[in-house]
Amino acid sequence: MRNAAGREIPEVLAGLKKVVPYQGPFAIRPEGRLTGPKIRMEKPRSEKLLKSIDQAIDATGLADGMTISFHHHFRNGDFVLNSVIAAIARKGIKDLTLAPSSLTDVNEAIIPFIEQGVITAIETSGARGKLGRLLTAGTLKRPVMIRSHGGRARAIECGDLQIDVAFIGAPACDLCGNINGIEGKSACGSMGYAMVDAAYADKVVAITDHLVPYPLVPISIPQTQVDYIVEVEAIGNPKGIASGALRISKDPRELLIAEYAAKVIEYSGYFKQDFSLQLGSGGASLAAAKFIKEKMIDQGITASFGLGGVTAPFVEMLEEGLLQAIYDVQDFDIPALQSLKNNPKHQEMSASFYANPHNGGPIVNQLDVVILSATEMDIDFNVNVITDSNGVIMGASGGHCDTAAGAALSIVVAPLLRGRLPMILDRVNTIVTPGETVDVIVTERGVAVNPLRQDLRDNLKEAHVPLVEIQDLQRMAYELAGRPDPIQLSDEVVGIVEYRDGTVLDVIRKPQ
Amino acid sequence: MLKLRRSMMFVPGNNPGMLQNAGIYGADTIIFDLEDSVSITEKDSARFLVRNAIQRIKYPSEVAVRINHIATPFGREDLAAILAVKPDLIRLPKAETAKDIQVIDAIITEAEAKQGFTPGSIKMMAAIETAFGLMNAYAIASASSRMVAIAIGGEDFIADLKTSRTSHGSELFVARAQLLLAARAAGIQAIDTVYSDVNNEETFITETTAIKEMGFDGKSVINPRQIKLVHGIFTPTAKQIQQAERILEAYQTALANKSGVIALDGKMIDGPIVARAERVLAYAAAVGVRKEADK
């Protein structure tokens, strides 16, 4: 069947009870009740601290066929996921569904356990490198399920993704299981993604390298949600968890794109006192901070809040009074996590608060402006951030489609050409964010406004940016680099891209 | 309209990525370099890359090519390849005599005839990079009707002077002044040298402001990030434009009234002041901060 994004979706997909095609960003009216974890009971003065991960695995009753989860706040410094899965494998447990909030390069270490059948299904935001290639090869028993951060929170809360055991790397944890992410040698800042797992998993194991006496303050994940605690030597490598301050790019092309994006914001009609803003952490998206800041200072405008993955340039804006508050689902660098620890205007939030479309209102709905990156775009404004030009999984859905849908103005920034590859195609290989939620595409050679946004087209006439049609951008790219050959795909579905509301937006087919 | 050469951006001729993107930054002139930024072993590949880029890519800026000196084994080969695709401008490095210019002029004249290009349509500029060259600057600047600008090549020049670059720039002051005089005497533009510490914006701005005040028409840049800074300095302010408009208005009113002495805000307005005001407005129109129609 063909969905509303124009994609051909199989009637039946392994891993989905019912295939509901994407129907538009807000077309689905959810029904029913939220799910919840099994009821717990803890007697006074009982002991949660166990001696080892092995012991914790036994205590949770983990068995063949269950679903386990992890968070990715430690990024490439994570030790938890790999060590827990190795321990599970040693016990001979098989056929697990692995449902981390995302996978990073460091998680390549689990490839042998996928090949041995310890893990036979994966539901996550994305994967890169060898792991991405493995998932694209169709090694799993069923297609990998790709969800956005908001979509994952929704799936957990409504029971689409039922987690049996959540293993939570805890930078600081007390003897009753209260957790925060801002203390200890493996501090990662916000625990936003893990909060949802903790609240809904049947069993929750906190794994920490910074066990403190009771009580820990502040608390990000409360003791009421934690069953067991294991102390280990190290849960991560601090160097891989958070980098030094992320700096604004010096790449002239990224700066040019960022400058155009900032002008688009300035003239969009949304650049007003108390507007709100989210920036990505990469290249041109982050560089836009520099130009937006200049405009805010020049025009005496301050923003009500900044949102998202938090980086040093954003923290500087908070400290300079340009942002009144930051809402933080994850931290990318050391200044960001220090700010979360020290600045009361820097507020931690869960992935559900951030972006779940099926709750009382995620904060992305309050967002005026978001700047997002892209791998590929197409003439219908659809964006792909998951598969590369060979059709191989090499990225993550993240909060891309969540913020694009929530924000009043969603701007996608990307170079028109990467090497010899045009980045605006007839149709992207995989849709992660539907074009109807993308308002403006900004490249170094021109700015294209979605025809659905006539208001923006009018406003941007005065913006001193090279306004063009999306087809013109594509033509410029093709003139320079030629028309790319389409990726030859087989019929085998190796991935499902679920939209944030639980419908099927696209599938990833195995390249031939 | 005034031909602006505020920013002349060097682009190494052997870097395909940079050639592809050279047009997006808004430089007044792009200079594809076949000379110092290209090693001996890459001279031929750079020449072909630049030729193909000019042929295939529509650049929104003036396109110049810095060839190797005509006395080297590469200079004539550069011209043979590049002239066929009709660059706007040929830049000769290390010009020392009028003869250097005349030799190239003759080669260009021949190529224009052979290719059927309008005679004289390919322009020239030269960089003065030695004390000897500077002594001949006026002769070089006026050696051909193709000449539109002379530039100072600072690093080589300073080496020839046996000194080094300073932040205050006094080592280049005489040379800059003399180059400017030669350019003005010949009726062509004067372009300042590059500033290579691209992360030091503060000194770059100081230096560019100083050469603009001396009378230079533009500056060579080596990084796209420097373009906006140069343009900012060369663009007349709203206040300057307004003042120029008032001067011309007062001048025209006086002409209409046949009044002999013209004054504005208690200051006398005479020929040079009117000429300067006209130049400010022409410049403002050329950089697009004031439309021609507003005049």
C-alpha cells in the first residue's frame, strides 16, 4: 500500500502487529490507555545493591525472547551496553530484542552476539559504521525498527515497545537507586532518554561507578523505579562521553549556510521577543548560533527558551541572557553538562516531555524555530538522515521528525553537494522527516521554501538570501555533478522507519 | 557602472572542491591560482582543472587566473590553456618591467583573434613583488590598454626588502603608497596584498581599513571568511551616503539659482568635494546599498 508520503509499504511487516501507513503528521488520533510496568513491592530496609552484572541479570529474571534497553547518553564512551550484553551472552540467553535509545560506533562490539543469536531484533534510533552495515544486510530475524526520540517515548508509554529489563548507566546513584547524570567521573548531563525506560520497564537495573550514600540530590530518576543496583569500576570513558566545548565551525561553506539560515530566521516572522529555538549539534546548524546571536544582540531580542541536545554555544547564550531557559534532553560537551549542574535556568527533561506526540503536549510543540541537518533531501522536501548514498544505514532519526513537526518554522541546512554527490534528489532513499513538515531548505547555493508556506515565501523576499525553487537547487547540483544513478534495491525489507505517531513512514530495503 | 574589485579571492587551481565552490562566497573577483599555491608536480593538472572549471561552471564573479611568470617554463602553457576559455582577467605575478606585460598582451591579442573573442575583452593585471618592479610600477601599469589593476604582492616584496611583516605595517607603507600613485597616474585600480593569518580578524580589519583610507580599491583575500569583512569596510555607511546626497543637492540647487558660492552646514562646497560625493554615490550604487534609480 502507498502511504501519504508516497511510499510503497508492505501490508505485513515482521515485528508490527498491524501495519498502519503514515497519513500525515497529525492524522492519527490515539485511543486507549498508557501502559505501565509490573507492580513492585519493596520492604523497608531491603537491599538493592547486588555484587555483579551477572547477579543482576539473574535477579531480573531475564529470559530468552525478552526485550532489554539502554540509553545512549554516554555516546562513544559507553561501557554499559557492551558489557551487559557480553554478560547475557555468557549465560546462554538468546533471542533478545535490543532496544537502546540509539547505537554508536563503540557498540560494534556486540556484532558477534548478533551473529550468535543472542540479539535477534533491534529497535532504536539508528546506527553507524559496521553496525549500520550489519543491520542493512538483514542479519536480524526481523527488520530493525527505527524510531525518533519522541516516537520511542510514545512507543514505550503506549506499549508498542514493552521493555522487560532496562539497564541504566548511572553516573551517580545512591543505595536506594536514585540517579542523576551530573555527578561522578562518568557524568553525562541530562538523563532524558533513560527517564522513559526507567518509568516503564518491568525491571530496572542501575549500573554505576559512583555509588553515593543516601540520599542523592538532585534526583533525575527516582528510587521508586529502580529494582537493582550494581557498582562497577567504570561505566564509560569520560573522553568519549562529552567532548571539550563544541566550537563554531570555521568551514566557510558551513558558515555561509549558517548565515543564510540566520537571515531566514530573522525575516521569517518568528524572530520576535520571546521566540524559542533549537539548534542541531553539527556544522552549519551549530554555526547558525553565531549569526543568530549577533542579530539578537543588535535588535535587543531575547528568546524564551532553547531546546534540545545542548552545546557550549547554546550555554553561552543562556549565560549572556539571550536565552531565558534551556530544556535539555542530552548534553554534547562539558560546558553543557556543567551548566545543567550549576544553572537553575537549565532544566533537564525526559524524551517524552521533549517530543512524544501522544501526551499532553511535548515541548517541541512550543518551538518556534528549529535548524536541522540532513543527509539527503528531495524535491518534495522529504529528508533522509538514516541511509547513505548506497542505501546503507549510517545515521540516526534522533529528534529530526519530532522537531520538524512541532516547530512553527523548520529549517533544514545541508550542503548542496557532498564531494561529487548531489544532496537534492528526485526522491530520498529513505524518508525520516516528511516534506510537509519541512519549511525551508538552506544550501550554500540557494534557499528553497516549501510551496505549502506561501507566508514564508512572502516574508523572505526581503531577507537578502538567494531564494530559489527546490527544482532549481536540484538542477544546479545535477549540472555540477550529474544525475546520480538510483540505488539498486532488493525487495527484502531490513528496516522500518516508524513515524513519531507509530505509523509506517518508510521501509529500508536491502541494496542489491 | 564602476567595476568593483574590493575582494580578489585566491583559489588554489589544483583543488577541485574549492574550484567548484569558488563562486558562492560573493567575492568581486575569483583568482584561480596556477602559481605559488600549486607545486611543480601539479602544474599541469591545475591548469586543466582551472580550464575545465571556467568552461563548465558559471561563476557569478569576475574570473581571473594567476599564471606562472612568463619567463618560467609554465607561463606560456598556462596562457595557451586558459585563454581558450576566455577568463575575464589574467594576473601576472612578479611583474618587473613593461616588457613583461607587453609580451603577454601580444599572446592574448593573438588568442583573441584565433578564438574570435572581441579584441581587448580579456583584461590584465599585474602584481609588483620586488623593489625593482616597484621602481617600474607606472610603466607596468600603463604598458597595455588591457591593464585594469596593479597589486602589491606583500610577502615576496617584504622578503626582497630584507625585512619582515609587522602588525603596524610600516614596512609596506612606502611601497603601498608608491603603488597607489602609479595606479592612479595610469588611471587603473590598486589592490592590496593578502593577509594570511585568517583567524586574526582584528588585525585584518585594521589593515583593510588602513589601505582603504590610503585609497586602495580592494584587497586580495585567501579565505572566503575575509570577503564579508572587506566588503563591510569598503561599503559606504548610510551617513556617508546621506551626506553625499545632501552635497549634490546643495550643488544642484546652487547651479539652478546661478549662485556663485555654495555652502552646506557652514562649509564651502567646491569641485573636489562634489566629485568625492559623486564617487561615494557611484560606489554605493555599485555595491548595491543604493539603487541607481535613487540618484
